[in-house]
Amino acid sequence: MYLSDEMHKILEAIAKLWIPFAIAIIFGFSQYIEIPKSEAIVGCLGVLDAALGTLLEASTRNYRKDKEEEGKE
């Protein structure tokens, strides 16, 4: 399984930019205002980001493997 180039770029931006941004904002603001369950939210976002990164890596490896096999034919 591998993702289309456009989908891969969108998910990569989410994993590399938007989820870490959300984690930083929530963690940073939770130091000054009370955000209920902020540690749980940050933890869940971290787990989601790790899972998404794993999915993207698997997709990239499958894509490269398929490209290598096409080149051998």
C-alpha cells in the first residue's frame, strides 16, 4: 500500500507541522491558563503523530520498493 503523492504531502504536512504546532500551543498555553486534561490531549496528539509518521514511512518504503521492481523489469 502506498499513498498518492498529493495525499502523502498533505499527511506529511500534518505530521511534521500541524500536529507538533498544536502540541506546542496546547502545552504552552496550559502553563498559563487551565486547559482541562491538557496532558492527556498532548499525549494523544503525540501518539497520533507517531502513528501517522509510521504510516507515512511504510507508504514511502512500499513506493520505493515498487519503483525499484519496475526498474528491474
